[in-house]
Amino acid sequence: MIQKEPDGGAASPVGLSTGLSAELESNDGVVRSPSWTPLLYLLAALAVFVVYALTSAPGTVILESNYDLTVAARHLGCAHSPGYPLHSLFAHPLCAVGPWGAVFAVNLLSGLWGALAVFLLALFLEKLGCRPLAALSGALLFAFSATFWSQAGLTEVYTQHLALTIVALYAALAASRSALADEPDRRPTLALGLLTGLLVVSHNAALTYLPALALLALPALKRLDARGWALFIVAGALGFSVYLYLPLRAATDPPINWSAPNTWHGFWSGLSHDVYVDHGVGRSLSLLGDQAAWIAQTWWGDLAPGVSLLGLAGLFYAARGRRRLLWTLLLLLLLPALGLLLAHNQDLVELRGSDETFLITGALVLCIGLALGLEKLGEALSERRILSRLIPLLGLAAAAGTAAFSLPRADLSQRRTAEEIGADVVGQSPYRAVLAVSLVSSDAIYFDNLVRLEVRDQRPDLALSSAYQPSEPWYQRELAARGRLLVPDAELVRELWRQTIGAPGPFIAQGFFAREYNQALAELNQRPLAVAVVRDYFEHYFLAGATGRDGFRPVDLLEIYPPPGGAAPIDSHTTPPVALRRYRPAGGTHKYDRAADEFYHWRDELGGE
């Protein structure tokens, strides 16, 4: 017999488990949805996918993480830390099918994962006790939340990660209810173990979700015996073992091989993110306050004005008698945000435009809250049938309003900024230059794979290098494999590495290496060197520790280093071209848009000096 804890009682572990068990039992079977509801959710998810495809980026890379995820998917390589093997394995087959290029194919995969997340969320809401229209409205509201929608139209891992998060929540809830049944079934619990391992592989931010999953699955976990725990751990290890893809694939020397994970040091460096440890743990109270305000602003702006408040109100309204479930959802909401606050010591300008993606779970919880609140309100008005049937329509109206509100920000279909900037930079470069690029922390691979088809053939005299990644051995091999450039010998590379000892952070060392390596590359090939970077990277990293400008001088945004005995060209390259007309959404700008603005602004300043 299960003893129920009085409402408002002490939250001891035993009381918490007992209360959650009673809550799960009391909710089981409240709603008997028609058998056709999964088909309804599937049709809605397909419609959402069509919207995602129509608003997807048109075969272009537009954020700094996208280019190497695309290359890793195309060639089954190892992307940036922590490697994202699941993304590469799922995306690789799409790169070889269909009339589209690899970039658009991988963009479409984000939309497929996003549509799957919508379908799974509707099922999860139904499992929580929502009727079909309430479950559908919550799922569609999340589908068109601004950050999630924008991630569904470009190459990134976040829609995949959210789909796995939702299915893990569903498995946790199913495991607990199965454990409380007359004939418990262990299979949902083992499925949860497998999904948890895969979830961590999809993005290691999932580590912050584990307490929420454990709380939701607490009744099932409590009933595991020693053999059950062993099987659960084995299932989790099986999911986590997908990370073995990294050392196995890295050993074959793929075209992109971040951190060289075929060594223990490289493998751990990639998984632990220590390559990014440059800012330390946030310690400034004012900075933490700014970040907290930024998180609240992100959650408010993900939905149509006022809908976030409705979601929060619905969450608390539905929590009456569901206090433990509310705690679970709040954990899901708060832990990733708190982890982000503690893990960063960066100004907001460095966070905006990219790290909002870590906060998508905020919109997820608010959408769940709205659906649960509508369901409870519908129950309260059940005697008034007309009003009761109209309540779910409020959720559909909120979803439609959010879609209209998010469209300017999420529609990437007209954005060709990458190609336009690429054409501009290539067009300005001196004759026979080695062009080293780092735009939006991107790399020459970004140019090779994307811009080359439209602008590279206009300047066959140019050779492409990188202002960002020549420190990576795989990139040096890539340069050599192109056959256009002689590359510095291994002894020079070792000497450059020795000179980085004592650099105050990995990005400083990387920038120093890139500067010295590219100068040596240009001198060895008797070519001028043109460096195109955004201002922050150029000043903070690329020129860090330089004495004077070491032969570099500004020509527009490009920095020109002449070959031995040569002179930097000064003719038409000293006059900034007319600013390009680029698509600008009404609802704000992405990080790459701001980087482009800075790119042209600084070049105009330099040209006016």
C-alpha cells in the first residue's frame, strides 16, 4: 500500500518518492485518447517539417559551428569538441542522396529532428494527461518558438538533442508508471538507460538534465534490484559507447579531425571541452546578474509576447496536486541555465547569438506548462461543454501567434551572407595571395566547401589557408593535399609549438601559431599573405604578443603581408567597396549578421584613415 504524503509536507527522500508515486498513479489513465491521435501528431509533425524546409538556410553555413559539422558529416570526420558522433553518423547518408548539396542536406536533417521532437512532445503531453488538442497545441507552440525554429533550419545539433531529451522524458515517465503497475515491466527502464547514454553523446549539456530524469523515473529506479541496476548501467554504457566512433574514425585520418581523439589526451581533451577553457568560472556578481537577465530575456523572446507568462501560469495552475512533477520540470528548466551561468565568465556580447541555444529547454517547459494548464482549465469547465471545447483552441491560437512572431527571426531562406562576404573578400585579395580567413570564428574549409562553388573560380590565382586552424595537424595535411602550396616542414611546426608555451590561454596560442604559420607559408611559396578576420579575433588573438604589427598593415579589413622583397599592393584595395545589400530580418539579427556588420564597419574605418 502506498502512503500519500500530505500536501505541503516535508520533502524528505521517502516523502518525495511516495508523493511522486501517488501522483503518477493518480494520473494514469485519466485520459483515454482515441487510437488515431498518433496519426494526428504525425501529420502535424510532417507539416512542421515542410515549414522548416521552406525556411531552411539555402545551402549555406551561417554560424561558426556549422561548417565543421557539415564537413564531418560529409566525410565522417571528427567535429569540434566534443566531436558529435551521432550527428555525423545520422547526417552522412543524407549527404549522398537527393539533388541537393551536402550543406542543404544536413540543414534538412536539423528540420527532421525538429519535426520528430514535435511529434514526441505531443505524445509526452498526452502521457502527462493532456487531451489531443491540448497536447497538439503545446507541441506546435514549441515547434514555432523562435530559438528552436531557427535551429531547425541550419546545421546544428540542438534539434537532435531536444528530440532525444523529450523521448528520454517520455521513457522516464513510462518507466515509472510501469514500475507502479500490477505487473511491472523492466523494459522501459532499460530503454531509459540507453536513451540517457545517447542523450549525453548528442550534447554533453545533457549532464545537467540527469537530476530531472532521475526524479521523474524515481519510482522505477527504486524498484531495481542488483541485476536490474547492472542491466540499466550496461544499457547506458551502450548508448555512451557511440563516443568510440571518435578514436576509431580519427585513426583513419579523416579530412577533419579536431583534437586528434585517437590519442587518450586528444580524446579526453575533446570530451572535457578543455580546449574552450579560456574564461574560467564566472565570479563577477554583476556579470552573473547580466547573464540572469539575458536568460529571462531569451525565454521571454522565444514565444509571442505574453505567452511565456501564460505558460508559467499554466505550469503553476496544473501543479496543484502535482508538486513533484512541477519540481521535475523546474529542474529541467533551471539546471542548464545555472550550469551556463557557472561555466561562463563572458560578457553578453560573447554569449548573444549562440549560447541562447543552451536555453531551449526554457521554451520547452513553458510550452508544457501551457498545455497542462489548458488541460486543467478544460477539466474545471467540463460542465460547460462549449467553453471546455474552446479552451484547447487558445493553445492553437498561441502557437499561431508565436509562429507569426518568430518567422522574421527563424526564416533563413533568404540569407546568403556567407557567399556575399566570401565574394567580397576574394574579390579584394591581391594577385596570387595566400588568403587566410577567420570570419565568425570560421575557417578556410568554410570557404573551400561553400564559397568556392560561387566565387572561388573567379580567382584561380588565390590559395586558401586559415587564420583559425593551421595549428591542427589535420588542417596542415589538408593544405598539403591540395597540391597548391608547399607547407612548412615539421621542425618549424614543432618550433612554433614550443614558442606557444606560456601563452595565457588556448586561443592566444592558437592565434600566435596561425599568424606565424601563415607568414612562413606565404614566404615559402613566394606569395603575399592576406588575412581576413573579424576585429576581435584579429586584435585579441591573431596579433596577441606581436611586436608592432610584424609586417602586417591594414588594407581595408584585409591585412597584407608582402613576400620577401615584395611590396604590399595598394591600388584599388585601399578603397572600401559599396556595402552589400544583405537580407535583414525585422525581429533581430543572428551572430553572423552582427559579425558581418562589424566586418564592414571596421573596414570602412580603416579605409577612411
